Amino acid sequence: MDYFTFAAEKEDVGTRIDVFLAENMEDLSRSGVQKLIDEGMITLNGGKTKANYKLREKDVIDVTVPEVKEVEILPEDIPLDILYEDADVIVVNKPQGMVVHPAPGHTSGTLVNALMFHCGDDLSGINGEKRPGIVHRIDKDTSGVLMIAKNDMAHQSLAAQLAEHSITRKYNAVVYNGFNEDEGTVNEPIGRNPQDRKKMAVTQKHSRHAVTHYRVIERMEKFTLIEAQLETGRTHQIRVHMTYIGHPLLGDPVYGPKKQPISLEGQALHARVLGFIHPRTGEYMEFEAPLPPYFEALLERLRK
């Protein structure tokens, strides 16, 4: 069990208690707060409360968070598209629709389940039992190249390269609208969306430096095929930056228009190129995952 106590201050007066706690507790969503209130795990001034209670100055809120039940992560015989493998690293082409590592609601069928079957115990343990070998990740509905560390030495080396922005990461994306320019850079900080904690946004508040370089590959009537190169690697970076400059990704259910002209499984985004210095040999290596069939079919349809 974890225990937390909060005291409402002047600026909190009038704020719903569920909103206040969701904003002040990183691992709790608003619905999670409401569930704890219903279970009597949150008290107000020593007594019961309701989710819609509006705070008064000096209100005292006590929160008890029960321990999360751990789910055992099991190896699963899931085919992997392996682009390269040696004793230190493995590079795979992740299909669209596959989650990288287990999380609430996705405890099986992930890339980690497949890697555990393929590699056995030969995966780094730095990121814990739920994310063995995982140095970086891409969204469930983004396809493309990922590097995985097979030991802690490799993990530390690859993580350091990510931190110093020396990894080559190039993506292809189909975005709305045309560009007047052929290339450009978005240099805007990204953090949690103040209005919706499940989304990211360009914001000055509690944000991190983020840079995306882009260039036009092909112009179509209402859409553009671009290459986006990451200088930094923030959550949803390409999706957020392109939306910010008026070019949301086609099929993006979170940052794009609610009504999409074409039915897709998710955003049209593919991690095409990944390059890094090999942790043991010091040699620069670069890998490319060709556009998957769903992406090629989309382009053909848009060209017509």
C-alpha cells in the first residue's frame, strides 16, 4: 500500500477533488481516482467524499493506493521479422498493431512476449521484468525498425546514444495538406496536454525539448508523403509536432480529425531507418524496413 496526503490551497478552491488528484498524482487517471473514492480509499477531512466535491481551502485529502497485482509475462511463439541479430543486439521490423511491451490491457501478444520466446534469457534486465531488452519503443499502430539489447552492456551503450541524440531515426508519414516548402524543422517543447493527460501537446509547462526535421517526398492532392527525422525522442513526437504545424497524420485517432476520409488501423507512420554505433565493435550500423503492404496500398489509393 502507498499513502498520500494533500492539503488544498487557495488556488485549488473550487476544483473537483477527482480533477485535483488526477493532476497531482502521476500514476492515477481521473477514472482511477473515482474508483478509489468508490472503494473508500480516498477520504476528505477524515470522512467519505464524492468525485464531484469541490475543494475548499485547507481541506485535507488522504489517499491509499493498493498494490498493483503483478501479471507474469510469458514467452510466446510469435513470428519476428528480424533484420539483424548477434550476441549483443537484435533489430526487428515491428508490424502495425503490435504493442512493444506489456501494459495494462496488453499482457500478451506483445513484442516482449515474442522476444522472450526467441531469445530466452538473453535480454538485458535494466528496464525490469516487463520490459526486458527494450531500449526505446514505437506506438502500437506505428510499424518499423526497433533495436533491442541482449545484455546490460549493450543496453547502456544504446541508451547513452539515445540520450545524446546520436541515433539515426527516419520515419515516413502521410500527413494532411500540402507544403509550400520542401523541408523544415519543428523545434517546440512537448509535455502532457494540460486539458487531457492522456495526450501530449506542444506546451511550455512541464515540457521537454523536442526537435523534428521533415522533408517532402511526394505531394498528392490533399495529402503529402514526408520523411521525418527525429533529433529527440519524445512520446508521440512526430504526431504532435506535425499536428502543431497544421499537418496531422492521416488515420491518427488521437491528434487527427475525428472523421477520417479513409478507414485505417491507426496513423500512417512507419519507422523506416534506424542507425546506431554497435555497442561492442564501435562500428556504425544502419537498417531499413521497407514500407509495409498497408502503407504501399494507402499511397496507391491516394495517388489515384
